[in-house]
Amino acid sequence: MNAPDTPSPFRAEPDLDESQSDLPTLLEDDEVSQAQFVAWFRAVAPYVHAFKRRVFVVAFGGEAVLAGRLTRICEDLALLRALGIRVVVVHGSRPQIEEQLRLRQIESQFVKGIRITDGAALECAKEAAGEIRLDIEAAFSQGLANTPMWNADIKVLSGNFITAKPVGVVDGVDFQSTGVVRKVSSEVIQLALAARAVVLISPLGFSPTGEAFNLDMEDVAASVAAALHAEKLLFLTETPGIVDAQHELIRELSTLSASRLLDSGVLPTDTAHYLKHALRAIGAGVPRAHLVPFALDGCALLEIFTHDGVGTMIAADDLEELREATVDDVGGILKLIEPLEADGTLVKRGRGRIEREIEYFSVIEHDARLFGCAALYAFPNEKMGELACLTVSPDAQGMGDGEKLLKRIEQRARAMGLEALFVLTTRTAHWFLKRGFVVAGVDSLPKDRQRMYNWSRKSQVLLKRI
């Protein structure tokens, strides 16, 4: 609810000198904005329920800080925390270390992409990490009115959560104070998260003997996500995600596909490095990892709370499942078809009928939500089947789910020995005609279906041989 002295971003308030003739348009625009907001909020609600009290590890490099994205990122992460998500932030500092070395006129040393951290480089790493840590704490502490952080009161806790060990000598190269994660103090971090704090982890670790090590941000993030059994690991990257040969964004990858892509050697070095650690986290039990471009404002929110996201999501299995429906799907099917029943596109069925006929339905499930359904009613004497209730959620339209459901119904029909499908429609004839259906008459329907034909609806009959 907006405070009395804070203007609502969703309310259009015309100036007093505007003519009354403009008022109907303004009111119509206002109603559209309100409807869009309500629809968006309802679409987001399932994700909010699903992710409450789950742990998200969000990692971003010093490049995001250098690009001026820190304030917006922290505002979005504060919103996640307000929604009940437990947030762990891991930051990097590569460009800041490079700047510190440049100011001291020290040349960076890398072997196979790994920094050799000598004494001078370690001091630069400490200084860079300390500076970014303070900037992040300051960003979470802001509370100005008319900003997303007003009244947020976010507490940030950081500390020596990472026990590290040296990389050591590899192929004759001594990496000195460059380290890798040995252990994560997961119990302490969980206590801090339970106390509603945001946990902040820098790319530094410490040995039991008190030595400090410069760590790889991606290694830290993946190790922390695995140790906390996080729901998600999000890398906010300087890359757009993973793109294919045509430079189109790949929105989802199974671990098998991602591993093959990584092994192919075609990915840019930075993208491959992110993907390697994303796969490592998933292999350790993290269900989802995401590569999201930090240059896009609100990237974390868009990736988490929209169906398609804005980056690349990697999961242990393909997220979309096309399967036969069960009784547990009745509520989801009703939610899909009720808007179309209300506007007359579909005939009303009701919960009882759906429950009785659930075995006729096929559904598309995406990340535990139903996004499409269709039903097959068989008339075996005439070797025909009725395709009914083909519905795809507005959130998934244009993604090919309707085609997939149609093919599934065709497969089921053929397996039952049927030779033709028919559909009765009042508004979507064009879609079916483009997919091989032809116009037919009521007399081409099975005799039992002819007797049930609703002449008041005047539905078109379309037929397809399969």
C-alpha cells in the first residue's frame, strides 16, 4: 500500500486544466493499466509462494559495479528478501584488482586464465574486495522515500564464512596466494538467513593457519549454493547468456545439453567459465542455475518471475514435460480453461466433469506449472476422435505448445487405432486449417456426436486424417 505522501506509479492523475473531453480516454487508459498490473501480479503469485524461505545465491562480478548497476541490483535483491526469499550475495572484484595493480604499476600474471596472486596482488585483492563490500552494504542501507529501498531496513552480514586452501603448484607454476574453496560455514550462514539478514560473501578465503587467499568468484558462488542446498544460483553476467550459432538466446538447457556445449569448445571464455561452475552447482544438488545479463534493468526479477526469463537457465532435466493428466491436474486445467469458457470460446465443463474425464486429457507442465491442455474423446466404431479443450496459457502462447499438444493427441489417437480427428470451434478455425484440418459438415461427425451437436453455438466442424 502506498504511503500518503508517495504518488502511486499505477495511478494516472490528469492536470486540473485538462479538458473534460480527454477524461474518458484517461479513464480507459487507467483501467487498462490496472488490469495489466493485476494480471501481472496474479501471474507472479505462484512463484512467490514457491520460493518463500528458499535460498537464492546471487553472484555478480566487479564488472557490474564498474558499469554502475550496483544500486539497482541491490534494490531488486532487497525486494526478493521482502518476498521471503533468503538471499546470499557473492561478489567479484577482477576489474578492481586490475585497477589497483595498474595504479601501483604492477603487471598482472595469469596462467591458463588463473591469476597468480603474489604478495602485491593479494594486497590489491583485499583492498578491492573491501571497497566493493562497503559499497554493497551502503546500497542495501539506503532508505530514501520514493525509492524501492524506502523502509526496507535490510541488514547485511559478512564474515569469514569460507575456508580456503591454495591452488598450489600446477605444471611447475606456483600460484602462491590464489586459492580454492575448501569448506563453507553453511550452519552459520543459515542462522543469519533465518534472522532475515542478507549474507554477503567476498572472493577471499582463509586457512586454519590464518592465511588469506584470493578466490574465484564463480568457485565461491557454486560452492556456497551447493553447501546451502540453494534453490537457485544466479550469475548476473556481462554476457547475454548462452547463444546459439545464429546468436539467438538459448533460454533453457538440460545439464546433458549444457555439458555437450561446454565440451564443444565453441563458447566464449567468460561464458564457458560461468557455465562450468553452474554445472558444478547443479551436480551438487542445486536444482537451477541461471546466466542473466546484468545490463538489463531488473534482470534478476525478470528471470525469476516470468515464464521465459531473460537469460539462460540450466537444470538437471528438461523443464517442460508433455504428459497425460492426473487428478492432481484438475485445478490447473480449470484455471487454464475458465477464461475461455467465460468468453464463449469453450463449452463450460465444470470441475466434476473434468475429474470424471481426466484420463482423456494431456497437459504441458513447465517448472511445476501447467501451461497447456487438450483432450481426446474416442469414437472407436467410426475410428474417429474429437480433439477438445485445446488451451495454452497466455504466458506461453507463441512458444509452440499448441503444436506439441496437437501432435500428442494425434499420437494417442493413432495408438488407439483411430484414423481421423475432428474439432468443433467457433473462433479458432484458422489455426486448425493451417495445421492440416479441412472444413467438414455436421453429417461427417460420428452418429453419437451428431446427436450432441449444439446448433445454437453453430460451431464449425474441421476434420483431419491421421
